[in-house]
Amino acid sequence: MDSIASNITLSEAELKLLQTLIYQECGMFFDERRAHFLQDRLQRRLKACGADNFYSYYRLLTSHEGKAELAVLLENLTVNETSFFRNRPQLELFQKMILEGILHKKQERRDWTLRIWSAGCSTGQEPYTLAMMVADALAYYYLRNPLPFEMPSPKPLIPPPWKVEILASDINYSVLNTAQEGTYAEHQMDAVDYSFRLRYFDKIADRYMVKKALKEIVHFDFHNLKTEFLPVRNDVIFCRNVMIYFDDAEQKRLIQKFWRCLNPGGYLCVGHAESLFGLTDQFRMIHENNGTAYQRID
């Protein structure tokens, strides 16, 4: 069967069927330019399942018994490229302007909660980067704005009474497992400087493990952005290099969902090559030193 499956070429009708199923399931859109990639990933799954033709595999995907295989196919269609401190200009904008402003406003209201969502977190480098930056920002903020609360001993990573939650989600279970483990090879740590490694990682043989205190800030979960059941009351949402998988209609729907998932005045950070221009009038763009973010308009 493997030799037969490897020679299967999708007809236009078959390709359309598969495109529609994927679009309905998770919003990813594979146009003609990405048809070759889609066919390549399909061949792999046909071999793995021992299917000898497209329609037998399609029947499996659309059956109740095939839900697990559909999830595996979707995992194979995402490119999980990520790194620590990716797009530094945007992260500097986040830390120096966005985060500083949020902390100041929340302290005025005596609201000590901070909630950030990393949507499409892949293997975890993005949410762990955000956790490190938040922990640093709160430490410096606490020094400049001391609060009438006694600091426990030993000193916690997040100074009281602040409570920080970073929710990290993805549609790919295997990358979520890797992220949850929080262990990275030397080459994956290139962008992490020595002081961050010392404070937030334990070196075990030739690998780096995220320290328990930092891990406790980050909560990983499976989320399909196509659904309506998404995390709400976020101060900041990072969704970088995810919208490139969607067509204009699905991008507009997703941006509307993000608007609803943000607190008033909250911020959305998208990928370097992504933009909300022409898709919505519910956000205003902030641009500083090559860093870009979007603030919710209420």
C-alpha cells in the first residue's frame, strides 16, 4: 500500500475537498501556491495510515473514529518555527511602553492581576520569553514604586500582591508537550543572554531547563482559534506568524475574536510580516523603534 500511496496525485476536486475540510476545522487556508505542501503532507499521512487512495483516507478523517488522525494531519500542516526573544523591537516596545503603562494603570486601580495570552505558542519559547520579561519588569517596577506589602523570604519571582498568568496555546499537541517540558538545547538558547540563563534556567548536562518558579507562571493548553471558546480578559495577546495561514475572511473573524478577548485598552501583537491594515478599524497601530503593536479601541 505504501508504494501506491506515495504515487497518489490529488485531482482538483480532491484537493478542494481537503482544503474545505481543513478550513472548516481550523481556519487554515491552502491556496494554489501551497497546494504542493498540502499534497506532500497528505502523502505522509496516507503512508502512515496505510490508505491506498484519497477517498478512503478522507472517509477516515470525517468519521468519528478519525478525529485523532485529523488532529495529527493538522499538526503536520503547521510550521512550528520559533525562538527565544524573537522580533526584539516588538518585545522592547512591549516591555518599555506597553507593560509599563499597564502596570501603572493597574496599580492606580489596585488591580494586581496581569494576564497575557500567547496564541500559537509552538514549543514554548515565546511564552517563556514573555514570562522572563514580565518578571524583570515587575522587579524594576517594584523598586521604583514600592508597595506597602512585606516581601516574603525567600523573595518570590513575582512580587506580591501581583498575580501573573501567561496562557500559552496551540493546536498541536506534540509541541505543547515539548513546551510543557521546558527543556532546550544549547543552539535553541542562542538569543538568551547569560543573566537570563542564570536567573531563569537550570543547566542539566548539555540542556537548559526552565526553572520551576518561571514555569508556574505559564499555563499551556490546547486551543483551536477557529472556535468561539477562547481565553478572555487578557491585557495583551501575542499571536505572531499565525494569521499567515488564514485568508482575509478568517483573519477578520480572528481579529474580532481577539478584540473580544482583550480587556479595554488591551494590546495585540502580531508577526513582523503581518498587519491589521485593511482588516479592522477596532485597533490603533503603535509603532516605535521598528516595533509594532495594536491597541484595542473601545
